[in-house]
Amino acid sequence: MTDRQREFIDDLNIIEDPQERLTIVVDRARRHPALLDTLRTDAHRVPGCISQVWLVSEFRDGHCHFRCDADGPLVKGLVALLCDFYSAATPAEIRAADSDPLTELGLLRNLSPTRQNGLAAVRAAIRTFAQDHAAT
């Protein structure tokens, strides 16, 4: 985990109550701009998610950048957290990340298995993108 990623986790872990932490994550996502309709396509849709989730991945200056949107505020909050956590990291940093920010923050505990599977699909898409750009 990079120093930036560790700080990201530490800043949210200051909030002791996981439910309050989740509320803050959802509120933060509301400030993320929605994806344009031209990006809300099947090409950007993450398979394996029950909710509709779109992930736009870009590789610039040796770093991966991620933007997202979802059809529900809770899912958008959790996916936006993943995008914020992994954005600006190099492919090698993403591939080497052995921890899951959602687990470290205790945000998966009260989610249904289908939601957890959907979030795992988003993490897998991010890791695949990093893998595809590892030699770039």
C-alpha cells in the first residue's frame, strides 16, 4: 500500500462507527460528478454487479485513473471509494496492493453477498486494467 493509500484509509478510520463511516463515504460520492450518458454504456459496465455500475479507466503519465457511476447511492459511494483509493497509482502499485480498502474500513460487514460479489468484480476490473498496462 502506498503512503497515499495508507493515509486515505487512516483518515476514514478516524471515524470509529462503521455505519457513520459508510454515511460519509456515500456523502463523498455525491460530490463526484456523474458520468456522461455517452460513458454509461455496456463497454464501461462492470459485469457481475447486480446494480448497474460503470467504470471508466484511463492510463496517463504512467498512472491509472478511475471514474465511476452507479444507479444507487450506496453502491456509488463504495465504488467511488475504490476509484479514489486506486486512482493515481501505478499499475505496479495496484497489482502489489494486497489489502482491500473496503475490508480495512469495515464496510463489507453488513453488505449482502451479492453486493460483496459486485464490489469484488469492480476490484477485479481495476486490477485487470492495471495488469493490462503493467508493461506500458
